[in-house]
Amino acid sequence: MNLYAIRKPVSGGSIVFTVLFFLVFGGAGYLFFIDKGKFWDYLPFICIPSLVITLILLIFYFVKRNSSGYIFTIFFLIFLSGLVLSSIFGPFALINSAAEDYSGKNYSEAIINYKKILDTYPNSKYAKEALANISDSHYLNGNYQEAIFYYEKSINDKIINGETLDIKKRFADSYLKIADSYYAVEDYSNAGEFYQKSVGYFEQILQKYPETNDAFIAKYKIPEYLFMAADCLKNEKNWIDSEAILKNIIDKYPESDFSLKSYEVLFDIYVGKAMDIKENGEFRKSIIEFFKIYDLGSDLLDLVQSEINYSQNNLLTGIPPNILIQAANDFYKLAEYGKSLIVYDYLLANYPENEFMAADNLVNIKIKTISEKPYDSIPEFTAAGSFAKNGNSRVTLDNRTEFNITVYLGGPENRIIRLEKKTKTEVEVIAGDYKIVVEIQNPENGLLYGETSFEDGKKYKDVYTLTAK
């Protein structure tokens, strides 16, 4: 009888190992049910030692001609299949496929596989790598909104360091590209928001990495994209925020090409805002808003003088004279004499019957502003007789020029006297010390200024014999 040919029944030890392996299967199945990501991560670590053990056992039991060898052969095949499946399916296979697509610049396919890992296997050990790489894939693929979302998530999950220069550059560039896309379709609200976000990262680069070439570039980009943000806000009629950004450019980047452009846009803002306010019936407020243009500097005002004249006339037309007087008085109280004078001049040109209401302030302004400028002296007043004393003096003004003249008397009383060419007039004024300004219509002639005293009961004469220079 051949004892070697006789197979021995299943041993107690094989039963123990069989139970153990079934427990392994059960545990793996439970892990698969509750977390597929962890299942595929742990599967190679389960299969490899199990393969080694089952291989040893099947060899051992086959050598002993024990029927348990067939059982362990089945286990061996099962664990081998598990190991093979872990390399074909699950996050390991997806991460390898995505890496190949990424290396080949096939970013769309890489994104699909990275996203499968994040959606299906969020707890896998490969999820962090997928999150970091999907951010870069979206950025390189031009999906800037998605890139920002995943970069922020990666930073929040502490997968990448958001303080590195490279990441800040990518945020700045992504926000900029998004802003440009909104601007192209005239979505100025979103465009302005993203331009400002882009500037925020350029400012961080300039602050944190001041010695780098990127900081040098950022220094020139910041005023440009601040200007773009301000322009967007202006187009949305968000005057306040736009004005604040433009003033920031002027204050912080005066040497930038966008400083002068900021002045120009501020001009448009003040005009546009003033017109809107006027349409709402707030005339006095509209004048104050419009006259901010005169704070923008002479260089700009010289460039846009024709626009100023047109816009100013358009704004002031239709505003009641009492409102004009109130606005001019407001400027006068603030010592903004230039602005006050412009409104008074418009008032007198269009509502001359209201001159008496503006005379005092207008004379004071003329005297103060003109006495501080280069001027020619007025002709000396000569005595021309006397009359019964009554606290007054009589003054004859004789215009022998070819031009109309306006004389401003400032003293115990303020008077405005207008003389057409080749005419004269006599006025009676309160005796006392006077400051006098003479304006000649011909712009080639200079202004005249002087001071004199008129005595009680005396007559005086002043003859103007100016000719064009």
C-alpha cells in the first residue's frame, strides 16, 4: 500500500489559518463598505503578507500531501487577484494615470482622474497629492476660478504653503486673468473685484519678497491694475470707491504712468457724479461735487480746459440764482476763492440783476486774489473839488480806453462799477480807505491794483488811458 499517495484530511492548523483568512476577508469587506479609499490603500498591505503566508502554507501542505493545500491555493489566488486589482483599480491606478497625463500636459484628463480620487476616495493617502496637483492642473489648463478654489482648499488643509512666492504669483495671475475675462464682456462689477484681489497678491509679493525680480515687476503692475479696478467701478457709477482707489494711485505711485490717467478719470468721476446729483435735484451739492475738478492740479486742467468749460456751463445751466449764490458763498467761507469767483462770474453773466447779493464777497475775492499776483498800479486819483460834508466822497471814473473796464472798490463799502469804452461815471461812496482793482476786458492788458483814501466832502477823478499791449 502506497502511503505517500494517500492524502491526509484537513488539519486543525489549516482550519485556524482558514478562519484567520476569512476574518481578513471580512475586515477588508467592511473597510470597503465604510471607506473605499482606505480599502484600496490597505489592500496591498493585506495582500502581500497574506500571499507570502498562503504560499508557504500551500507548499507545506502539498509537501505533506494534505488536502489543505488546495484551500491555500485558492487563498493564494484570491490575494494575488487583490494585489493585481489594487494596481488596476482604485486611487493608486488613478494617481498614476493622472501623473502620466500631467507630465504629458494633458491637463484635462489629469483633472478628471484627480477629481475622481477626491470625490470617490477622499480619505485615501493619495487624496492630498491629488488636491495639490489638481490645483496646478486647473491653473495650467486656464481654469482659473477652479484653480483658486483648489489652491485655497490645499492651503486650508495645509497641503501646500500659501506663503511661497510661486503660490502668490499664481493667485495674482489667476485673479488677473479672471478680471480680464469679466472686463472683456463688460461685467465691470466682477472685473473690478478681481483686479483688486490680484493687486492684493502683487502687494504681498512686493512686501514679502522685495529683492526679487517678481517684486520689481509687481511694483509696476500694482498701479496699472488698481487703475483698471477704479475704471470698472467708475463704469458701475460706484464713484466713492473708484475715487478712493484713484487717489491711492496718485498718493503712492506719483511717478507711475497711471498717475496722470488717474487724474483724468477723477475728472470724469466728478463730472459724472455731479450730473447725477443735479438730476436728483440737489443743485447745491452738485456744484460742490463738480468743483472738485479744480483740486486736480493745473497740468490736468490745462489739458482739459475746453471740456471743463463745456461741462461747467452744462452743470450750472438751469440752477436757480439763489442756489448759485449759496454755493459761491460756501466756497468763499472755505477760502476757496477761485471756485467762488467762477460761480459769481457765471451768476453775474447770466443773472446780472443779482449782482448786489454777490458784490461784497466778489469785491473781497478780487482784491485778495489779485493783490497777491503781479499787477500794474492804478492811475493816481487827483483832487477835483469839494462839496458839503456828509460822510461821503465823490469819485469820477473816466474810461478813455478802447476796452470795457470793471472797477472793484473795497473799503467802508464794496462797489462794483462797470464802464464801457470811452465813457465815464461819477459815484458817491462812503469816505475812507479803499483797495481798488481794475479789470480790463482785453486779455492782453494786465490787472491794475492800488490803494487810496477818499476824504469826507472831497471830489476825486481817475482817468484810464490804457491801450492794448
